[in-house]
Amino acid sequence: MSKIPLQFRHNGREVAIFVDGGTNLLVALRELIGDMTPKFGCGQGGCGACSVLIDGALHLSCLTLAETVAGRSVETLDGIKQGPQLHPLQRAFMENFAAQCGYCTPGMLMAAKALLDRNPQPSRAEVVEAISGNICRCTGYEPIINAVLAAASGGRASA
Amino acid sequence: MTRHRGRGIASVNYPIGMNLGGDPSQALVHSNPSGKFTVALSSIDLGQGMKSVTRQICAETLGVPVEDVYVDTADSDTGPHCMGSFASRGTHRVGNAVMAAAREARGVMMEAAAEELEVNAADLETDGRGNIHVKGAPHRSISTKDVAIAAQFKQGKTISGRGIFLVPLSDVNPETGEMSPATCYAHACLVAEVEVDDETGEVAMIRMDSAYELGRALNPRLVEQQLVGGAWMGVSHALYETPEPYYPDPKHGPRDFVEYLMPGPGDICPHDIAVLERPAPDGPFGAKGPGEMCANPVLPAIANAVFNAVGVRIDDLPITPEKVLRAIKAQGGARPQARR
């Protein structure tokens, strides 16, 4: 099968790759671009570990055909810090001990960022809803919810 | 349709580690010429924080800043032997091994420093900030980095230490059957409050209150994190998780994250935790370990709370809505027990 040329913005940088038809965005990001921050959890949209933002909206990269992001902007956890500065959400996760094994953390951070970008002062219920598609197998939801609320009340959440 | 509140309690007496074959773990500590230390372990950190805790134990024992210690758990083929990360044994067993290794390495480091400062090693102390100085004379000082360089390039010494922790094998008394399977025990008590819907059979968590006695909490935030998350693994075991089929045969069992029931962020309820610290005499800096115990009392407490709420005794996990409904039906309706 012939490869398909694909061009899109990856964390603000223009990238051009060749993908096989049917390649999902998660595989394109991890194996072709080398961005390992979106994680492979279940590969079927059940866990949220692969969450990325496409044109600012939260998507499961394992269920997104790579071809569909042509010309669009894809943001992953790798792109949310600014230089050496952690994103306020990353700092809040660190300060609230919101990661145990850490496998869900990239997806949680992207889900939280999508929320704070559109709603900088969410209620607790809104935070719970925003991360409800993300599984934390260490069951550390409480500190994760607290971290998102802390980042929001810090007033610097949206970058 | 009525939602019935119920409260249940459970207590745990939990052995730290086990005593099959002595339950040994080994650690090796060595310095690099940069004056930083590496702890080599085969023990696995799967999110419980063992790397952080062994790093603290090593730094404290050596008398150097925690930033100067790196814990390497890279390869169990080439690393020193460890029985494994189970039985709530990591902090206690591995921690003790790291402490022994760090103590030996500290001895070499102090000897090397003594040679550089031309004093007796017994007259030296560490300041915990990366320097070694003569007791009472802080200006007679040398950095651990300079000691490491001197040891490596001048004295021809390796600043290193070996550590193992091995519990003497406990024999069974043939007369009484008595033995000592563990050297120390942690304890917990947990109260679970639930709400049982007598129309759907669903059990919702309302709140948990718990107290854990686990020796000295070497890293209180990691302990709290483990207790928070671990309690929900207990809830999950009690109410949701099973690889067994519901009906009619195993083909209908859960196969993946979509079908396998687990708690999500919306199921979480308040959980108030009290940590009591009674240092264990044989623990590293008095530590035992929260480990598996953080999930254990939750299951019986929830089963008791369900009984308290609707009067049915479910003794088969998980406590699914179907089991609760069948049991309520069998006894002719919900029978709330006296509120405890």
C-alpha cells in the first residue's frame, strides 16, 4: 500500500510525515514523530491515556485517524511547558502528589488543560466530568481533582 | 424505592513482609567521582514510591543531601537480589538493606575524608549539605565531592557499601504450631458509609474514615497518596472488579477497560485519614509500610455497611447490584439494621 503524505502542526511546529492508510494518530505521534508523551493504554478509547488536543479540543489519539489531522494543530503533553517552565497544571500535579505510577498523567493533564482553556474557574463537579474519560488505575482521583482545582484557583492555568 | 444508609467497620493487623526463606533483599551503594551516590536495587517501584523512600533512607544514612542520591532499579538481571515488591515489604526490607549498604559506604567515605583532612575518622561528622567536617571545627571541612575525587584518583578506594536484610527463618514449634511469620505488624481501622438503593441494588460510597498505624511515615505525602488511592482499590474490589462472568458463561465476562468495571472520578467520596506513627524497632528509621494494607480493611467494612443498610449479608465479591437485589428479594425486602 502506498504511503500517504501528511502535514500538520505538532506543538506549534510544522511536521511532515508519511503514514500508511489507517494509521492512528497515537502511532503517528509516538512512532513516526517520536513524541512519547501520549500513552497507549487500551487502544480502544476506554482509558484516556492517549488524550491530545486537536485545534484545542480534547481527542483520543488512538481513535483518531492520522490523516484527519492534516493541516490542523495537534498539542500533546510534550508541548504544554514553556521552555524550562512547567505549565501551572504540571506544577499543581507535582505539588498535590497527583501522580503515582504516572501512566495516566499525560492524558489527565491534557483533559484538564482542555477544561481550563475553556473554563478557567471550574467547579469540582466540572473537573470530575472533564476527567471522567480518563482511568487512573492507582485510583488517585482525589489528588488529581485537587490539583486541577489548585491550578485553576492559581489563576494562571490557561497558557 | 428507598436509599438506605449504612455504616460498617473493619480492622486489620497486617504483617510486613513474609518469612518464607528469610525474605531477603540486597542493596549496593557507591559514589561516583562527582560525589553523588548511586543505590543499585533490583526492587521494583511500580508507583508506590519505593525509589523516593530508599533515596531518602540512603541520603539520611550517608549524611548527604537527598539530591545527591540516585536510585537505579534498572535491571534485575544485573542488580543485587530482591525478593520483590509485594507483601508490603519494600520500605521495611529494601529500606533496611539500603541502610546497611549506606552505613558501610559512609564508613569508607569518612575514612577517605579523614585521610584528606589528616584527622581521625571518629572525629568527623557530616553536615547533611554535602560537607564533612571535624566535630566542633566546621572550618576543617571537605566536600563529599572532593572526598570522592580523592578516593578515586589519589587513594585508590571505592566509596561503596553492601547491604542485605534477612529475617532469621522462623521454625514452627511442633508442639503448638506456633511461629513468627513476620517481625512487625502494621494496623488499620476503617469505617465505611454507604447508600444502598433497594430498587436497583446499587451501592454508592458516601464517605470513609480511617486510621492507619504504620511505623514512622518516612515520606508522609507518599503515605497519604498510597492510602487515598489504595482505599479505592479496596472499594473497587468490594463493589466492581471481577474477571468472572456475570452470565451466562465466561464469554460474557469483561475483556477490556471498557467492559471491566472500575471506579472513575465520579465515584470518589470523601475519605478522612489519620496516620499514627509507632516506630518499629527493626524498621529503617522505624518504618513499617502501608502497602497492601491500605486496601484490605475497605472490603469487610463495605460488606458490613451493606448489611447495616439493608440487612443482607453478601459474602461473595464483588457486591454487585444483582447480588444485593436477589438477597433483598430473598428476605422479603430491605431490613435496615440499627444505625451504628
